[in-house]
Amino acid sequence: MTTETSLDTCSPEVTELVARLRKGDLRALARGVSLVEDDAPSAREILSGCFGTTGSAMRVGITGSPGAGKSTLVDGLARRYRAQQQTVGVVAVDPTSPYSGGAILGDRIRMRDHHDDPGFYLRSMATRGSLGGLARSSADVAMVIEASGKRRLLVETVGVGQDEIDIVRLADVTVVVLVPGMGDDVQSLKAGIMEIADIFVVNKSDRDGADNIEREVRAMQSLAADHGRDQGRWIPPVIRTVAITGEGIEELEHAVDQFWSFLAQEGRLTARREMHWRTRVMDMMHHELLRALRGRGLSNERLEAISHQVALGQRNPYQLVPQLLEQLMER
């Protein structure tokens, strides 16, 4: 991907940081990722400086319900890619406690065997209240990791439900992980998460019920085809794995490669990424608008006072919000 690097407009400190992380300096990468994740004042400059060297990596999203074995699948794929000398970056999202605000970043423990591998980089992130299975800055963090030279990006969502599907707006390839014995099999396959899959994985397939899940998926695929949904002639394969033993990981890797080749044809990858960026640009505008409003007087204290007045019925929010926007934008 060729575009302007935008480093000419960056501060000397950011220019040096971005130059170092582009060369694969892990300390610079960790620093850059932290600044972006924390939405530091320099985050926009860092992202702007990184953008010009991104776009060539394959982004694989791994999503599914809690306990489905997503982390073990990610670890298995990472091992296969590293055995082929492919550089790997992992973004693993963990839930934030609604009480303490902290998170148990378990993936650091599960993937500790990679800690001394310079071709591998893992970032565990807390959702910090974001819904949809990802943290708000997940896509930006993935881009910074890609800028450091990683050519396989594996993004693991927090355990998700039927409608938490933000991963589809980030990944080139979306893998939906299902597992037998987790309750109502049909319920786990309904609209939302079912529809985003490029590849289905039935993990822990040595358990009873794996055959039922595979039949359910194939039946729903047949129903979709009967209603004219051919998904551009790609039918998501169903791969059976036992990730803890490595069984089926090679087949999953091959399925990912096949879909990546499919995307490379007829402009499909460009079309998919255009769809991703359409949503991301709107999200970025929303974030920058909120930042601008806070800088123009909408402090937390004022917001709390307004919320209190609305809760007591003293202010009408449907009249108040347009007035606030008008006042704040005039400053």
C-alpha cells in the first residue's frame, strides 16, 4: 500500500517513535500501542504516521462464545504461522470488570511461550465498557502492530453473543467458533453472529454434540442459499478442531488461506475494506466530535449537572441537546 506517511507533520518525538517501531523495535511498538490505546494527545500523530505502511497484512478475527477455546485456536494458528517464518501480531480483548474497571488479561498467560520470539507480538486489551466484542481502539492498535512489520494479525474478541459483531468491521477473515455442550445449539447459530462467518470452527469436536452443530450450520447454509444468499459464491466451510491437542489447526489455516485467495479476486478485498472504513470513518468523526465538545465546555461536571436536571424532569433532553450543540459549536 502506498500513501503519504504524514511524518512531516509529526512532532520530532513521534517521528522517532514511529520510525523505531516500523523497524520492529518492540519497546517502541509497546509504547506506541499504549499511547494509542490510552487515547493520548499524541495518538492521532502516531496513527497518522503508521497508516502509510499498512494495508498488506491479513487480519483474521476469531469470535465466539465464552469458553469456546478461542485463545487456544489463536495460539495454534500463531504457532503454525511462526513455523513458516510469518511475523504475527495478536490483539486479544478481555472483559472489563464493571466494579473495579480492571481486567484479567488471561491471554498473556496462555501465550507466554512466545515471550522471547521477536517475530511475535501480543497485546491484551480490556474492553473498557465497549460493546460488540472489541475495545474501542482495537482497530487502531492492530494498525500500529501491522506498521511494525507483522503480516498476520489475529484479533480475538471477548466472548460474544448473537449481536456483538464489531469484529466484522475489522477483520478480513472472520472465524466464528462454536462448541458443543454449551446449551441450545440452535440458539448459538441465530442471526447476527451466524451471518458474519467466513469460516465456522466447531472446536472441542471430540465432545458429544459436535455432529449436531455441524448439521445445524450446514442446514442453515442450505436455507440461506435457497433464499438467494450465495455470499459471492463463497460457502463458509465448517472446520472441526480440538485446539488443545492441535487437531484441525492445519485445516483451519488452509481454510483461512483459501478465503484470503478468494478475497484477492475481482476486487473483493478492496470492497470489504471500503465497507470497514465507511464505518470506521464515521466512528472517528463521532469520537473527534465528542473530543471537540469536551474541549469547548462540556465537562464531566456540566454533563452530570445536565443529567441530574433531566432525571428530575427539569430539562427536556430533546430540546436541550440541539441547543447545547449549537452553543458549543459557536464558541
